[in-house]
Amino acid sequence: MAPEAPYPLQLGGLDLSTDKTDSTGADASSPYTPKYGSASRGTNPLTSKVISVLSASYTDADFRDSLALLDGRQTRNNAETRRRLRLDVQKEVIDINGEVISDFGRVAEQLRQIGNTIEKLNMTYGAMKSEIDASHSATEPVLEEASVLISKRQRAEARRKLLDAFVNHFVLSEDDFALLTQTAEPVDDRFFAILSKAKKILQDCEILLGFEDNPALGSEVMTQTSRNINNGYQKLYKWVQREFKNLNLENPQIGSTMSRALRVLAERPSLFQSCLDAFAEARESILSDAFQLALTGDDETGVKDARGNLRQGVKPIEMTAHDPLRYVGDMLAWTHSATVGEREALESLFVADGGELARGLKEGRENDVWHLVEDNVDADLETFDPIGALNKLVDHNLAGVASLLRQRVQQVVQANENTILAFKLANLLNFYRLTFTKLLSRSRRQSNSTEHDKIVLVETLNGLEIEALRHFRSLVRDHVSTLQPNFSNRPVDCAIPEFLQDGLEQLVAIMKTYDTSLADPESRESGFSPILAEALDLYLAGCEKMAEKAASDLERLMFTTNCLMAARETLATYDFTTTRVSELQTEINTKVAALAEHQYKFFHERSSAGALCAALAPLDASSKADLRKATKLDLLQPQALTLCSQRLDDFLPSALMDAVKILKPLQDSRLARQLTEEAAEKFCVDFEHVEAILDAADEMLLAEGGEASSQATLRSLFPRTAVEIRVLLS
């Protein structure tokens, strides 16, 4: 018998340890034990059981669950328990199976009940289906008819919506039509909105013209809309004309509405221009009345000022301006103030619209049927210039004022007999002409405007300025003609004649006035040249005639030099007489050169050395031939040379003072002394040449023979040196 296993197997509290040896006495755990017994020996059930148990894997999840189940039953491991374990387990299995079968029986019962219910439902469904089929057969015509009606209703609803959209977009309501066309309705934001809507309808009508079903629809709507738009523009045109008659330019609200109305009306150029003409006529009348009021001080109620406001108490210009210059200045100042005010008030209507007027006029011209058939259209007419239109309108508004201004200024100019005042009037008119030119000038595009585009106010002032200058020249010539008898008088002490002094004083006043003008710096000199010809040249011409009566050429030279220098000093103060000053200086230089030559001749003639200097001038002191020729001259003979030396000694002590005294009539004493000193210096240079000839001749004679040495030398007969003469004449 083999020994027992040292570790009995415990399974669920049961001792399953057995002998590891089989019935044959072999060790089952021995590796030499065959896995399978011989079939002839038979199989031990217990051994098989043990082998089966031992071959089981303890890591198997089912095996562990079985062990856990046995532990949960708290079964004691004894023989009785091990014997009844299988029976208990089988009994439990049978009980559980019985419960399952019982539950399935109840489920089957419930399924039978469900089947009965389903059968009843199928029967009910069949009955209902039969009834529905019968009802469907009965209602099918009605449903088809209802479907047709619903479809028609949907189409009708779609057409109604389309019609409403069409009416809302392409048809004006009665209220809108009344507000657009009836003159009793106001012109406000609603009017402009409806007019814009009508124009939008007219543009969209082009789409309707392409409909094939009803091509006349777009044409009919376009015709009606065009008629409404034309009526709207006619209403706007009448409203603008009515407002223009009583327009208060200082009211910003009316100005805003009027500005918008003009921008819209610009799309009809003919109506727009007609309104501008009507407005210009109204404003011209108002401004003319205001100017008349400012002149006369009419206190009648109802007279309006330049802005269209009623005025009653005005200080008249004619009563306060006694001086003609102030009278004309006050009228021009009032005109300038009215022009500036008119321009500022109208800027909101033409300039502050961002180019809307230009776009409106361009669109209106493009849509004009007559414009479409024109072949040649001036490009300048296609572009609206707001600034040019504004200036042109302001100028038109002031046309009446310009006419009254021309009459009054002409009366003042023609009644004036003062030469200076005549020029001041011309200068004042020039100042305001340039001012109005800058204020009302056309744009660059219109710089080369035709005659009808000229600025009326500027042309008026230009004509008055020309007339004032013509009257000024006439007064100057009349004044000079009254001085004709004085031109034949002989100059006294070569002094500047009184008429020239008066003329130069008058010229100073004229130049002071001209210096304050706004003439272009580049054209100031050319603009003053005609005035200078009248205000100076006539007097200088009189001085030339007067100089012809002078006793001598020297007196004539000094007289004309004094007159020319006085004229030059008078003109040199101003920059717009530069050319004339240069011309006078050239004439003065000519006269001065003649005076210098006269002084030079004076030194030669009075010193008796002139003939000697002239005779020796062409000879050369280094040429023996010239020296021999000099010794043979009669002037170098002892007696003649001694006489010449004595006369020279008599002349030299007072020579300079006598020469200066000759030019004493010159107004410029500095110039007189300068000319004398230059002549003296020139005389000294000539005498140096004479001295050199005499010295060289003495040396030659002394070298050629002793006979000459016993005689008196030339230098002993004529001992004066150039140094001594220069000292005496300095």
C-alpha cells in the first residue's frame, strides 16, 4: 500500500485527498507513470474522478466561482455531505428548472392574451380600413377640387403680393400724388422724398419695358410717372420763384430748404436758369433800392436793404460825405459790403452742396432731348462751375447798383477841377476794381470768357477808372497849357522854375497815392509810365523850351541839369519809377560830362597854357625828332614862353575858386566841386606832359652843344612844375 499524500485536497470543506497510486501500485505522479492505463485493466471511477479534479485549472474563473459557491453554502466536509452533495445540487437544479417552466407558462398565457388582443385589433383595423376606403372613395372628388382651389388660392396670393409690391414700388398713392403735384401742399422733406421715389420709378420702368406678356405696362407707367415728375418740377419751380421774391437770406432754415430745392431743380436746366434770372431781377431791384436808400436816406416805410430787410432810418451818404473823394469812397465801400454780404449769403445755395448742382445740371443736360441731337457741344457748357455761377449771379444782382454808381461817380469826376483829386479818384477806382476782380473773378476754366461773360461791376469800375485817368490827363494838360507863357522866360540864376517845383510837388502826391494801390508788383512800373508821361514829361519839356532862352551854353547846361536832378531826386524814392530814374540819370550824365568839359576848357583858356598843352600833346618826350620839333615851335620861344609862365602864375592862386564859382548855379554844390576837381586833375596831367617835354628838350640841347648851355633853358623860362600846380589847384 502506497503512503498517503502529504497535503490532502480541501474542496468545499470536503477532504478529497486520495492515494496517488493507482490500483496497480504505480505512482500516478511519477513521470514514468503512463498517462493512460491499459484498457484491459479497467478504470477506477475514483481515480478517474481524482484525475479529472486534479487536471482542472485553479485559475479558471468557473472553477473559482464553483468553489465560492460551495463556501457560501457552508457545507461541512464529511462523508454524509459529500454523499448528498450531488443530490442536493441536482435537486436545486430541478427546482430552479421547475420555476423557470412555471414562469414560461405565465409568459405563454400572456402571449396568448396579447395574440387575442392583436387579433381584435386586426379585426378593428380591417373594419376601419373598409370604412376609410369607403370614405376616401366618397371624398376623393371633393379633395381634388379642394386641392385645385388651394393651388388657385396660392397663385392668387402670390399675384396679390406681386401686385402689392408693384403698386408700392411703381405707383404713387393718392396722398403722394397730391403732395407732389398740388401747389397747396408744402414743399418739404416729404415732397423731395416723393420726387426721388418718382424718379426711381422712372428708372425702374426700363425693366418693365422688357416684359413680353404686357409690353405696354412699362410704357404706361413711365408715361404716368413722367407726367407726375414734370408736374412736381413745375410745382417746385413756382415755389422757388415765389420764395425768391421774398427770400430772407439770413434765415438759415429757408436757406437750407431753398438750397435743396435748387439742387433738385438743377436737373431741369431751363427751369433752373429761369429761376436764377427771376431771382437776379428781384435781388437787383432790392439792392438798387437799398443803394438809393443809402445815398439819399429815404425814410419811406417799405424800403429794403441789401439783405431784403426793411429799413427806415439810414444816415445818407450824400449828406455826410462832403468831400468828393470820401463821397465816392463811401459809395464804393457800400457796394463792396453789399457784394460780400450777397456772396456769403448765396454761397449756401451754390457752393455748400458738394457738387450736387453740377451733377444735377449735367444729368439734366444729358437727358435733354435737344442735347441728344446736338453734334458739336462746347465742353465748357457741359460742366457747371458753382463758384462761377455764384459770382455771375452776384454780379447780375448788383447790375442796378453798378448803373447808379456809374452815374454818381461820373458826375463827381466831371465836376472835379483838382488834378491831385482826379488822380486819387482814379486810384481809388483802381483799388476797388482789383478788389472786385478778385472777389468776383471767374474760375480758370472761364478765364477766357467772352464779352457777355464779363463782370458788369468790374467793367463799370474799369470804365470809370479810364474816364478818371482821362480827366486827370486833361487837367494836367490844361494846367501845362496855362504855363506856356512861362516857358519863354529866361532862366534866372539857373534855378528850378516855380512851375516845375509845383509839378514835382504834385507828382509826389500822385506817387504817394499810386504807392497805396493794389497794382501787380510786376506791372506797377508799366502802369505808372503813362501817368508819369503826363505828370512829369510835359513839365520837363517846358524846361527844355525855357533852357533855349539861356544866355550861354553853360547856363543852359546848368539849368537843365538842375531840373533833371530835381526830377530824379523826386522819383528815386519809389520803386515803380526805376526805369524813368535810369533814363534821367543818363541825361544827367550827359549834361555833367559837358559841364566837366567846360571846366577843363576853363583851366586851359584862363591859364594861357591851353595852346601850349595842345601843341605838345601829340609829341613824345622820348623821341628826339619830336623834341627838335618842339624847340622850333613859336610857343617855346623865350618871349612867348615867359609870357605864358607869367599868365599861369597870375591864374593859379584863385584858379580853383574861380572855377567853382562858375558852377555855383548848380543846385548840387558837391557835384560842382567834384567836376571842378576832376577838370583840375585832368589839367595837371596835361601839364605833366608839358613839363616832361621841356625837361627832355633841355637835356637834348645841353648834350648837343655848349652853345645851349650859355643860353637860358626852357625850364628857366617856364619854371612851374606839375607838383606845384597840383598843390595850388587842390
